[in-house]
Amino acid sequence: MKRRVLFMLTAALALPFVMQAQFKSAHHIVTSTTVCDSYTWPVNGVTYTSSTAATHYSANRDTLYILDLTVNHSVVNTVSTPIDGGCVFNWNGRDYTSSGTYTDTLSTAEGCDSIVTVTVRLGRTASKVYNITACDSMVWHGTTYRASTTVNKNISSAHCDSALTLNLTVLQHSTVDNYDTVTGCNYAYFRFVTGAQLVTIERTFDTTRSFAFRSADYCVDSNAHTHFQINKSTYTSNTVSACDEYIFVIDSARSRHFVRTSIDTIRVARDINNCDSFVVLNLTINKSPKPVIVGDINVLPGQTANLQVICDQTDVTFRWSTGSTNDNITLNNVTSNQDISVTATNRSSQCQGETHLTVTTNEGIESASKTNVSIYPNPTSGAVKINSNEAIDNIAIYNMAGQRVAYSDKASTSATLDLSDLMNGSYMVNITFANGKQTIRKIVVSH
């Protein structure tokens, strides 16, 4: 069967991108027509003189017009060899009784004009055999024949006597329906006619194109039914909150690592329609709090250690390893080294941070109560002065991340440090005395 359709499907691989997926679908109007010689398409005013397939978008591009055009041409035919018609020549229901050249306008199998010129040579008596193939039926000398047959007919006239024989083959009309399904993900490319331009199909719909085939061997009408099935990629939203980092597992061999808040579209697989399946990840990365223990970390045996926790976040709760939920604790009668830990939990994100410290006892140091340390101004916007009744070996200032941001190693009972370059926030002041004793205090920088 003759086919004028060529399908080409191109599937699109999706790349990971942040998007709101939208698919534009135009309304399709298909015009299938068969004409003789030429056709002017009202949609664009163009006159076509040969078979073609054309497309045209409306001004606002919401309608796609598709033309499936078959152009058949009129035929002019001259029989150069004279026809011996006996004494009477019957041509298309008309008898010719004298020799000569005759012209008649017939119709082609496609319904267009067929202009035929023949030269006829006649005698007084003649016999003629006609071998004819027709579709469905034929009229010969006033009689309609609808089945294959052989007919003998004698014609007598004033001019001659003729013995005519008709060998007629009648082909029964048949209709053939062909069904095709064109599938695509989000869109498909398709040629409605062989050799025509590709058309982008973006929606599911059905179309039918009909073709008539006539020859000495067959009489067939063919209907080409095409179903366009355009499936869409699937998108699933996934909202996640994580602490510090998040690993999105795609499959056993692939994963994505995130360390900050983001919205990302990730291709994860293909669905049952063999279209891409995406996950739109709405990810929030929360920072875990960073607690730091300050206070008496070196005490004499039997003394009391006062400890306080400071944190880089404010909306937090604390839980010490002693069970206390306050921001400070007191350890009474410390007789040996004691491990202390505290966990900070952010009330909103529930992210947690933990720190550990060992309160040590030292027989060789003086009681912390005998050491007076003053830090002023506190809060400070620049310079801070530290005084002590004992000689200071060095002073180190740390931020909440544990990074040293200022240092002084002057051996004196007082020191001045310039903190004007530091950002607003809380800092730890680690003071080491000349006798090896240490103490930790808290200071706030506020510009």
C-alpha cells in the first residue's frame, strides 16, 4: 500500500535545572484535500500547483493549521497511430462513421480533465475487440456492466456492419484502513507527507487522511488513521530540612550532595511511559549550633567549678551531661578530673551541636577564688583592657567556631587588646597565667 507518511520521534533528555515546568500546546486544524491543477489555501493565500504538506501558525500562535494537499493534473494525450475502427468507431458512447481526427474531453482516475485526440480510419465492414478494466462498473453502448464479462455486439448502419467484442474486467471497490500510533514525551516530530517539513506535535489527538488508488490491477481507497499520544514528564515535589548537609540518593550508583539551601530539579528515572521523571527538591539546610563551655576548667582538689555554655545561636536549649538544662552549672567538691559535655538544640530546626570539656584538678595551682580578673568594657566596640592580681603569660581570644582571632603574650598583670576589627558577637577570652593556671571568660563585641 502506498504511504505518504514518515514519522520521526525525538525524545528530549532533561537536564537538571531549577524550573517551573510549563508545556505549550497549540490547537491543530488539519485540512486534507485533493484538487486538479492548483489550489489556493485560504489560510495563507498561497497557490500550490503540486502535492505538498504545509503548516501555518495563526497570528497569536495559538492555532497550528496543517495542509495535506494532493494535486492531480489534467492530461493532454494524442494517439499518433491511426485507429482501425472498422466501419463504425464507438468512443465513449459516441459512434463515428467516417474517418478523421477527433478530440474528446474525458476524466482521469483522479477526476481531472483528460483531453484525448485520436485519428480514426474506417472501412465498410469491421470487427473490433475491446479489452477494458473498470472500477465498480462500466457503461458500453447504453448498457451498464457491474461484473467481469465478455460481450459480443453487432452494429448495422447505413455506413457499415461492425462486429464488436468487449472483454471487460470489473474490479470491486475496496477500502483499507491503516492505524498508526505515534508516541512522544512532551512532543514528537512528524511528517504528514513524505518529503514535507517536520511538524512538532505537542498534544494527544487523532487524525485521518484518505487516498484513492486506481490502476488496471486495483481499485482501493486507503484511510490512514494516526493517533498521536503525547505523554508528559512527571514532576514530584520533595520538601526537606536537614542539618549542615544533605545527600539526595538517586539510585544505587548516583547521589547529590548539598551543603546549602537550594531548589533543584533532579532527573531520577523514566516512568511507565518511558518519559523522564523528575524530583523538584525544595531543600533547607540549617546550621547546627556550636556550643562552647567557659568558666573554671582548672581547680584545686575539693574546690567548686562554675561552668557556663555560650553558643553562636540564640534560639537554643541546652542539656548538660549532668542532666541540667540551664546555661550554667556548678560542680561542687571536684576531687579529680571530670569530663563534662553539653548539647545545644535549635528549637526551630532541631539541629544539635555538642562540645566536651575536662575540668582538671591541680595540686600546684592556687585557688581560683584568689585570682581576680577584670575585663572592661564588656561589651566593647574596640579596645578591651584586662587586669589581674596575678602575672599573665598570654591571652588568646577565640570565636564561637574555635578559631583564634586575637593574641597577646605580654608578661604583665594587665593587657590591652584591640578588637575593633572583629564582627559583632560573643567571644571566649582564654587567660593563661605565669604559674600555668588558666581561666576562660566571655566577652561581647558590639559596634
